[in-house]
Amino acid sequence: MHHHTEPHTMRTLGDHTWQDQAACRSTHHHPVDPDLFFPEPDEMDRISQAKALCAQCPVRNTCLDAALENGDRDGIRGGMTEEERDLLHRKIQHRLNYARVNAVLAGRDVHLTQAERDAVLRAAYQAEMPAERLAWLLKVSEEHAEKLYRRTRREIRNRAVDEEKKTKKKEMTPESVTKTLEEPMGDTPSRDDLGTAA
């Protein structure tokens, strides 16, 4: 059940124009009853009728993404009933689509999940992007962007420390202990530069 949105059909933040292409849109020549998309769970015929329309809809994936990103749990959206979408709704914050992440890093206005925002933050941090640019990309204040950078710096530093502890534990075999005792005690330089920590 993978629904990958191709970069060119990515939904921008305030963009609802995709709805004009929706198969469920009612027109004079093609009247559609909107209630069809809000059936009771046991109304199988209405459900299959609605899904038949979704099946031929050119913006079905965008519709599904929009429902998931907006936490819109009611009705049939993107060809899926509320129950069928439930698991996707629960997993949406962890979705990580690098096409979206890269689109935002390139300055495009795209809906991101929390996992995708975190990926933008890490990439920006590693590229040493100015906080004001990050603020603009993520639509937050510059102050908040600086706070995110500080948090990331701490996380990366803590991870490096944890890794070092794990490696030390592994090395503590009897031979390595003897070797450690024989080695001259030198101060190891602190790993503060990004290169080694990341």
C-alpha cells in the first residue's frame, strides 16, 4: 500500500487546486452526491460506488495525503474508508519521503510530517545553513530555528558520547585491559567539530 507522491504532484501548503481535478467533484454534466463518501460502515454498496469513483481519480494520492496530513479521519478519502486509513493515520508522523525533504531544502512550499521536518533540520544543520534560512524553510521564527539547532547539536553530541561508551564496553576484554594499562595516558581531544561527531 505504498503511495509515493511524485515530486511534480507534491501538494504545496496552501494549494487546494488539486481538488478541481477530483473525480468526486460535482458538475452540471457529472452530478455527484457528496454523501456517497460518508457511508455508514455497513453500507457496502455506497462504499463500493464511492471507491469506484476514487479508482479513476487522477488526484487520488494527493487526496489521501491531504487527509492524512490534516488528520481528516471522516469519510472515504483517496479510495480508502476511515477504518482502512486508520493505520496510515497513526503512522503518518513517521513517514519520511526524501523527495519532500529535498523539495523543502530547495525552497518549495510542501507539507511535511514530523519525521520529514526533522530530516530537513538535520540536513540544514550539517550544511551549516543560517538559522534565518531554516526559519524560512520550516515557517518558524528565527528564534525557534536557533533553538532547533541547539537541540540538534546536543543530540548529535550525546549520540557521539553514547557510541563511544558502547565501543569502550565492547573493547574491555582481558587483553585490551592490559593493553590499556600499558598505554601512556594522553588526553584525547574532545570531539567538538561536526565532522567526527556526525
